[in-house]
Amino acid sequence: MKYIQKKRPAANGAGNCIGFNHNPLIEDLQAVLRCAGLPIRDPVMVDGKLHRFHVVGDHPKSLNGWYVFYNDGNVAGAFGCWKRGISLTWCAKTGTEMTDDERIAFRQRMEEARNAREVEETIRRKDAATRASGIWKSAPLATNNHPYLIRKSVGNHGLRLHKESLVVPLRSSDGVLCSLQFIDADGKKRFLSGGRMTGCYFPIGAPMGTLCICEGYATGASLHEASGYGVAVAFSCNNLLPVALTLRAKFPRTKIILCADNDTKTVGNPGLTHAREAAVAIGGFLAVPPCHGDFNDLHRGEKS
């Protein structure tokens, strides 16, 4: 967890606080969450227990945010978001303002918060895996005439169908189903809430000497259909490195190619940056489309 070492911020937008009439502490804690990009509508509870909450802007039924705050005379706590990978700690006093006893108590409380978060995350992942298994088992095999596959000019390589959306399974290196991705006809994508993503991937084909790693399903299908190589779909640029490390450990002698999305129109070109980082980390190779876009764009002959 990252430690935010600063005093309570001035409470702005107190009208967003529900159930408390101008409680400065509650308003301050809501402001802390809001400043971290995790706006919360419900009142913050300072009771030493881990609470999950809906992050404004997320799926209406989701509870991706979490927090735990203590008040032992020195208000402190931890908070974050499973979906965004945020994990922060906060204290009303700075490190220099705390006494030795307060610093010891703060560290103990943060350890308790970390343990509570890990327990909750384990529960969330197990629940998501159970839900994923139920959906996957009952979902029929998708066909090549799904609108998304037609638009992307690729075939179905083991996908299923759920409520008219394609279903892509996320599996661990030992093949355990951890979560699902849903892709609708227009290409909108979402993941099953609570599921594990880091290090998980969707395999297309078999790694017969050469293995490609890419971000999205359409890109992976394009690479496999054009080359015959085995492909691992990592689902996001942030997951390229975890997947690359996982597959390097599983296939130490296989040639691995990181196939980047060339995000030239995004600051920092995250697709290329993360792919290059992963290639360097595992001693792999890097492939980059010649212009803006991904290998599915290249496959379809699109230029932008």
C-alpha cells in the first residue's frame, strides 16, 4: 500500500454526505476518497471494519471500492479499488506529528487493514470463479456469424455466448477458470466483477515453438489465423508483463513475441510501452504494427 502522508483535507461538497449533518470527520474522509478518484455517496464508517462501496461511475451493482478506518485518537485507515488496482493508506497526522506510540499503532492498524483486504479479495475471487464456472458451463458455443467477429474479420476460437455477448474465459497458467470477459455486438467489453485478472489469459492454439502475447481477443485471433502460432490474450496492456512472466516460467524454451498495440494517439503509447517492458523482462521479442492501431487493424487493412 502507498502511504498518503498529509493532514485531513478541507471538506468540500459536504452536500454529498448522506446521513450526517456536517460531521467534519466524515466529510474529510469522503474528501480523501474523492481526491483519490473514488467518489462515494454513502457515509464513511469509522469502526475498524472493512467496508465495500460502489464507486460512482462503475457498473450500478458493483462494489469495487473498499475502505477501513480507525479512530484511536489518531484517525487513520486504508482504502482502494479492486477494479483499478488502487491501494492507499491515510492518516490524519503526518509521520513527524505522530508520537512513537502512534506510529507503532498506525503500522499495526495498517497491517490489520492489509490482512482484511486480502481476506475480502480472496472471498471475492472465489465467488467470481464460482459464478464464472456457472455461466461458462451453461453458455452455448458461439458461431462465426456473431456481429463482433464479422466486423473484426476473425473466427471463433473457443468462445461461448451469454445473452448475445461473446464470452471469453480468463484462465490461470494451470487452466483454472478465474473470470470472464463479455463482448457485445458493438464491441463493448466488460469483465465479471470480482474476478482475478492479473496473470490470467485466454489461449488460442498451442505454443508449438513460438508463442505470441497480445491484448485483445480480435488481435489474438488475427495473429493466430495469419501465422498459426499459439497466442495468449492478456486482455490489457497492464497485464502483458504478468502474463509474460507466467508463460516464460511455464515455457522456458519457447520463443515468445510480445505483439503490441501501437497507441500512437495516446500519451506515452501505453500499448507499446508495456509490451516492450514485458519483452525485455523475459528476454522475448517485440512486434509492432507499422501505424496506429493493433494487429487486427492491420489484418483488416485499416489505417488511421
